[in-house]
Amino acid sequence: MTDEDWMRHAIRLAERAAAQGEVPVGALIVRDDRLIAEGWNEPIASNDPSAHAEIQALRRAGRELDNYRLPGASLFVTLEPCVMCMGAIVHARVERLVFGAYDPKRGAVCHALQLAEADFLNHRVDWRGGVMQEACAALLLDFFRQRR
């Protein structure tokens, strides 16, 4: 499957979050072209500020693989990860990150912070941004328009 195929799946997960009243972000983890785990934003439903889509997917992948490290894994997410999520992605040793919409205000890959390139981190994550950017951004814009 292509990056775009996996991102379509992440978009469906983001739509699931929106249907539950959560900010529409979806994430999934793939290794060897096999879906390992998926997640969507759930901080409101779980009363857990750390329950971002990426964190949920990482937690589920760790349980599925019985390992807190995810070497060789790719994480697909509909929005550029925040600082918390980038920290977890690095600590999990995710090999590759693919995200949809850029987050100029809070993105920690290449915007507000550039953690993908930070010298003080002991692991480098290869990344690609802007995959299906318009579709991913539209989910967020529509969600927040309805809220206002």
C-alpha cells in the first residue's frame, strides 16, 4: 500500500474521532506493510490529556508487539504531531513518520519545534509531511467551524 492508502485509513479514524466529539485526528502504525495498531483522539472521552491519536496508536502497538520499542515501524497521522507525541514517537524508535496537515502553531516536526532534526535526541525519525494535506486540513477546519 502507498502512503496515500494508509493516510486514507487515518482519515477514516479521524472521522471516527469527530463523530465522538473529539478533534478529528487519526493515526495508525504499520510494519512490514501490515497494520499493527490504530488510534484516534480520545482525550475528552477518556479524561486523559495524553490520549492523542498518536499516543493511542503507540500504546496499542506496544501491547500488540509486546515491546515498547517499534523499530521498523511507520506512523501515519492526519496532523503534524505535537511535542508530546513527537517525544513518544522518538522514544518508541519509530522509523518513519508520515503526516497530512501541517500545524504551524503547535507542530513539533518542522514548525513550532523541529524535533525531527533535534541534535539532543538520540533517535532520528524520517518524515514526510503534507500527504493528502487538503483532505486532512478540511476535516479540522470543518470540525472547528461547526464548533464556533
